Amino acid sequence: MIALALVLTLVPGSSGWVWAVSQKNTGGEQTAAEGAAPGQPELQAQSWVLTDAETGLYLAGKNPDERLPIASTTNVMTALVVLEEGVNLDKEVVVPKEAERYVGFTYSNVGLIAGERMTVRDLLVATLVPSGTDAVYTMAYSLGGGSVDNFVDKMNAKAAELGLKNTHFAIPAGVDSPENYSSARDLAKIARAAMEHPVFDKIVAKERATISTQNRNIDIFTTNNLLYTHPSATGVKTGTSPAAGPCLVASAKDGGESYIAVVLHAEDEGSRFETARQALGFGFNKYERQPLVRRNAAYGKLPLPYRRGESVELTAAQDIFGPSGPSLKVERRVTKKEPPPAVKAGQQLGIVEVLIDGQNVESSPLVAKKGYEEASLWDKARYAMEWPAQKVWGWLSSRVAMS
């Protein structure tokens, strides 16, 4: 394989998004290794991140990899595991006594009673809209085969699959535990993975909902105030506990742009929403989605076998879009195959991979713009004669130059 890297930097103008962003910045107090972006706002939280929802690209933040308690934002992974189990969402599950005991014991519950039946779909709604700890344990007990620990093992297995280096789960809900932690960067990755499921996406955008057991209805309301105050907000999950403080995983979409912001250990209940709002505003105001690879555009050439000086253009099979903004360095890395004897138009002969600040965004196959036939015997014979002649001529030229 032959590899070629092309590097360029794109710094576009503002997208004109209307959410206000604090003009105060970090003033160079953070290093690049800590995750600061040029001109990012100074936000009052122990840790926060802003990522591009489409690509997962990390854009800005503070202490993005610090391991911290995460309260009920844990429920995002709980829901992701349930959805990826492929369970029938209309299946009814019986509330066990182990789940009922969280009613009255924790602030976040929906008042489920042992023996009641509720669909998995409604349990997911109760888990994600008002952080129903009793609903979480009902699902964990059922999908863990009667063992909550088995379900938690599935959560940790999913964390490993996602490549999360600063996440570990000890419980399926937001109750404080020293061994239940994550980082802002990892939580953004979990949220992005969960939002690929339309069911999750729809649930976390709800301001209110009604869930049902076999004999009663329960009205529930979201604690994510951004959904009430900002039309572009699309989710995701709040969390609060004595150890974690106020936390928030938030998402927003405006036009073709969408971002995820994570805030951990904010100063108070209200400031977590303001912090997330400013982080999302920074994204919409400072970055914009641009084509980084164009379909049918050429990104290299491949020499034809046995035909010196002849080549075929390699064009991208698909568009690649991604964020561009303050100091983001876009790299297009082209990898070509060895040229086969004959090729049809549209045949894949390589890959163009897009990286932004060293983070992989996406790749597109490179295909032959035109086909070519296998070289004739005459082409091969002429090439065989030209090759040694060129070698001799090169050797003679070097000898003359040295004399």
C-alpha cells in the first residue's frame, strides 16, 4: 500500500447562531493537552466538553478526561444497553421488590410498586425523563436475568467496546458509588452512541410524558430546563447527587449543525444549564459544517501497469462533511492500492481518510474515474526494455555529474 497525506487548515467565519456566548475566555490558563480551544468561554464547572454530534469530534472543554461521579447521567448508558439488547420494547416487565425500595429512598423515582407491570418502553421513558431510579432497577433486574450485577457487567462491556478509558459502572442508576464514574469526554461518546437510536432520541426530547402500569397512569416531567427554554435543544439527561453535584448532558441542533455538551459538577442547579447553553453557543457561533471531501472529486492518481507516464484518477465515492473552525487542522490521508492489471470504472483502488486535529472523522472509498484494459504484450515488452535503459542512463548521468 502507498500512503500520501495532505494537510490544510480551515478557519471559517461564524455561523451566526443566536445563543449568547460569554466573551470572557480562559486567557491561556489551559494547555492544549487539557482540551482548551482558542477563545473558548470560561465556564463554571469542574469539567465540561463540547463535541460535534455528527462526527464525535472533540472541540473544546476543560478537564475533559477527569474521572468524576456522574449521578443520573449514568442512565444514558443504562438506556443504551437496553436498546442494544434488542428487547421488545412493548414487553411487559414486573416491578420487583428490589426496585420498589428506591421509592422514598431517592429523590428521583416515579413511585413504582412491586408487582406492577410496565412495558420496557415506558420504563425507558421513566429512566430518561425524570431519572426514575425504580424504573432503572426494574429494567436492570429483568435484563440481567434477575441479577443487577449482570446488567452492570453489560454496561462495562459496552464502555470497553466504545473505547472509554475513564469510565466504570458499579450501579445502573445515579446513586453515588465510589466505583461509578466517568469523564465529560466519555459521557459525550456514550450520548452520541445512544442518540443513534431513534427511540432514545425521541424520549430525551420530551418535556413531559405519561407512562402506564396495568391499572394506573403516571405523569412525568423532564428536569432538563433547556428543553423548556431553547427551541434548538434536543436532550439529553440531567443528574444530581451529593458527590457529583449538578450535572448535565445536553444536545442541540440548528440547521445542519448539531452538538453535544457535557457539564460535570457545576456550581449549582441553575448554572449547569447556563454552562451548557454557553458551550453549545460556542459551537454554533464558532464552528460550521463544511464539505471536507467532495463526491467525484479527484484525490490522487494511480499509475497504469507497464505504461510509463499514464495514470488513472482516483475520485471520492461519497461526500464527507465535518466541522471547521478556530485552529482546526484538517488532514486528508490518501491510501492507494497496488494497481491491478485491469480496472473497471468505479472500482475501488484506495481510501481517503479525513482527520481533524488528529481525530479520525470519516473515510471514503477512492474509485477509478475511468477503467483501463490489461497491458498488451507490446506494452510489457516496451516497458521491459525501457526500464533497464533508464537505469543505465541514470547511472551514467550521476557519474558525469560527479566528474
